[in-house]
Amino acid sequence: MTLALPAVRFALRARPSCVVPAPRLTSYSRGFFSSPARLSKKISTSSTEAPPHSGSPRLRKYARRSAYLALGLGGAYLLDQELNASAIARNIRTLWTCAMITLDYKLNFTPEKSHLIPQLHERVADRMYHLFTSNGGLYIKIGESLPIYPALAKDVLFPPTSGQAIGANAPLMPRPMQDKFARLFDSAPQIPYSTIHSVFVREFGATPTEVFAEFDETAVASASIAQVHKARLHSGEWVAVKVQKPDVGKQMEWDLAAYRAVMWMFEKWVFDMPVYFAVDFINAHLRQELDFIQEAKNACTTAAYVAADPRLAPHVHIPKVFPEYSTTKVLTAEWIDGVRLSDRPGIRRLMGEEGSPNSSISSAIAVAPSSSEGTTSTFDGVRLKGGTREIMHTMVSLFSAQMFSWGFVHCDPHPGNILIRPNPNHSLRSHPQLVLLDHGLYVRLDDKFRREYAELWRGLLARDWDKVERATKAWGIGSPDLFASATLMRPVRFDNGKKNGNGTKEEPKELDQYEQSVRMKAKLKGFLLDTDKMPKALIFLGRNMRIVQGNNQAFGSPVNRIKITSYWASQSLARDPDLSFTQRMREYYHDITFRTIMFSFDLVFWASKARQWIRRALRLSRAGEGFEDELERSMRKFAKTTLGVDVAPGAFEG
């Protein structure tokens, strides 16, 4: 056994390649093979550390960027709200609403979805109404400047920055929009007295109580761009002080730029309808309306025209303006106590017509808020002569004189801007006097167009269709019968209805919603053939006449509006100061001939009055309806058969 041991040792030494050398420990393996205490410490430490992740720096970067973006947007929103009157936010709201309307029409205005088009119109009406009421301010005024002729170019495809224009042109809109925008009012909450105080300090370098002997801190009326306060001068006279809301000036250029962009987009990209042509004209007049110095000049100009016309001077009053208390942002004028025309029960009490059946007639006329509640009681017990007929005759005559004689037209004659008071003239104290307010928006007619427009009116009533067609063609209008109907607010057909091969009148076929809309779009595109030729003043004249018609209709049509207007048109041609003696004699001859022709139209009016009296005596339905209501029914039928528009009852009331 002892001899074997050296052999074993030898064998081990002889196989060095089979011996595994001791491993060289790395830092990691040394930690692994370290002592139990040290190993326990390593494990406990590693369990508290997050494993390495290659995406965590990227997530942190995105989180930082999101936080910076949120802070930036929040800061921009606050700056826009505090320093820019939320003008940018308003524009974003406008563009978003336009985009949603466009997308909705593109996806859902199709022949296959014809039965769903009323719901489409309802959605669009809701979006637009929300836009107008949310933005307010100049959006309402933009709408006041878009009357019948731009509206005729829209059909279901129209710009959504139109505010009261949609209320004024509701008859040409889809039925859901007629119902929705009849409730659109130019009203707004009062701004606080502290803001009024700041405006006075900027404009006059003094506070309201320093400028005036007394100043009522609570406004008597507040609308979209201004509010009115009652004050007393140091001389003792009471005045109405109109103060422009500061936000409106900051928002104006942004709003007008958005309006321009939307009109361009709708015409060029979306609907292929002529809506952009009047943008510059409308924007220029809206800028003037925010300049109260210009408004003061307009009031003085109108007062001078009224004073120079003996037919109107005793019956119309323009409040006196105090230039020394007026700036571009503050307008001070004579305070007038009267009953607003929008207060129909108060007007009827003043005129002694409380028991009239017409007093129960409802109306959809949208008016600005008034302070008539505080003035009606001033005339308790006062009863004037002439009735509402005298008021309406004066009103129609005044605006006819502006269009045909003066060429200087008030473009916002809604009933909230007209006061009625007892005539201060001693000889007429028992009769009413009309007081015209709010002279911010006027349009000037050049002599050439004023004469052409008067000749058009005389041609319409004399049924001189050749003269009407020549005038409309010169103005770039391709549908003279449609234009004539829109001007007179009564149906006019040059061909007395289309006839088929048998010589009988062609009955209009029943169309679905999609076909009606397409038909109307084609009609309206043919209506505005050359917008470069079209006198832009027609935009405001159309609106003026629509509101005057609505005022007359609201009181049961006491006067023949069309006859009065056409008489003024004919007389203005005969009294033109630039005529030679021969030309003047010729015009007087035409005027006498025209009056003879108009006798037949007067018979139509009195026949309507007779029917009204009979219905009233027999207590029949529609007892209070008058001539304008009959014209409205005719216009509703005309709109349905000619344009494919379903017009709601009462939609033509202003």
C-alpha cells in the first residue's frame, strides 16, 4: 500500500491539462461569491432601485413639453382674455363652427339623405345661434348689415357670421332657422359703472360726475356695442349718453378679418356661391358705425334734411346732438320721453286704439331692448289723434324720402329705434310726432343710382317690365321677376306663369328636401350674374324696406305702404333740381299718368281693408289681418313654387 501512494501522486502531476484552474473573479462574481452578510446587503440594495429602462428619459421629455404647452396655452388664453377681449378665442370659435357646418353639409347634404335634411338644418341652426350668442358684439352688427340680396345668394349654403341678418332674412332660410333666429335679439348685459368711469377718463380726462351735473350709474338700455345712461348737463338739460363698450373696439378688426376669411372660404372652397363681393362695403360701414363722431354727423345731416322738407318737418324729430360732450366712444344727445314703436300696447293706448282687434296680433319682430317701460307712464291719460295710420304714414314717408329724395338712408329702422310722442308744436299738439334714434348706420346713394332706383319703382308699379329688365340687367341681376318680388315684398311674375304645350299654366311638381335646395341654389346663382355691376347700396335698401314693411304689418297694415313709397319715387323724379324745364314738364306728365295707374292698386288695398272689416264684424278667423298679411301669404306661396322655400307664417314681419 505504501508503494502505491507515490504512483497516485505521480499520476496527478502527470495530467495537468485535466486540472481546472481556480476562476478569476470579476467585480460581479466577487460580489456573488462574497460573504453572506455582504451578499444580503447587495440584494437588499438592488431591490429598492428601479431596473434600467431605455424609455424613461423620453417620457420625461414629453411630460415636460406637455406641461410647457399647457402653460403656454393657458397664458395665451389669459392674455387674450384680459388684453385682447378674447378676440382670438372668438375667431377660433368661429372657424371651428364654420368647419363643423361645412363638414356636416359635405357628408349629409346628399340625395340619399334627403329625408334627414331638416335635422341637418336644425343642427346648423343650433351651432350658428350658439356662435352668435356666445360671441355677441360685432357679430350681431355684421348680421344687421346682411339683408335680402346677400341672403338671396345663400340658400342653405350661407355664411354663419350673419347674426341678425338671419333673423331679418328668415323667410329665405330653411324652416328650422326661421324658427330659431326669430328669437335673436341685439341685447347684452350692462358693463359695470367702473368701466364707464374708465372710458370717460380716457375720452374726457374727467369722470362722468365731473363732465355732467348728474349721471345715472345704471344704464337705461344695453345692446351689443354700447349702452345708454341718462344724465343732466350743467345747463339743466337732460341728455342720453351712449357709451361704447371697450371690448368692441378691441374685437372689431379681428371680427372683420374672420368675417372676410369665412366669406372667401365659403365662396371659393365650399359652396361656390357669390357671398364675398360685398365684404369690403359692409366692413367699411361697420367701422363707421363704431365711430360716434360719424354718428353725430349723420344725425345732424338727417335733421337738416327733415327741417328742409315741409312735408316731414312738423311730424319728424331728430334728437339734438351735443358735440362738446361727444367723442368717438361717447355720444351725447337730447333726452326724449316717448313710447317706442316696439311697445305696441303702449302705442295703441297713446293713440286711443286699446280696443282694436289688431292689438292681439302676435309678431316675430326682433328688437333691441328698450326703456319704454319707464316712459309709457309719462303719457297716462294722453290720447292722440290720427291713430296708428298717421304714425305709419309718417314712417313710410320718412324712409321713402331718404331713398328717393335725399339719397341718405338710415339702415336700421327697427321699432326699437323709433319713439312716438305728442307733437310739441302748438298747432299739432294732439297729433303724434315720430322721433328717429340711432344714426350709426347710413348709406349714401349717388344721384345716378338714386334716380335709377326711383325709375325702377315707378316701372314696377306701372308694370313697365322692359324698364325693369333694363335696370336689373345694368345692375348685373339675372332674374328681374325675383328682384321685383324682393323689392315690393309681393309676388311679381313677368310671364304670368310658365305654360306647357297645351297653353295651360304648368303646375310645379312636388320636390323633396334635397331637390328644393338644389333648385333654389340654381335660381340664386342665376340671380347674381355679375356682382361687380351690382350696386352695393341695394344691400342696405333691401333691409330698410323689409323692416318698414314689418312695422306696418305689426299694426294691421293701416296704410298702403307700396302706394306711399311709389308716390315718393315718382315725385322725386319730377322735383329733381337738375332737370331742365322741358324735362320737368315731361316728368310731371309721367307722374300724373302714374297716379292714374296707381288708382287701381289703391282699389286693391281698400278691398283688402273691406275684407278685414267684414271679418272683424262677423268675428271670423284672421279678423285682425290686413293688406300686408295678404301679401305675405302670396309671398309664401311664391317662395314655395318659385324657390322651393317653405316659409313660416309671420316670417316676413321684420
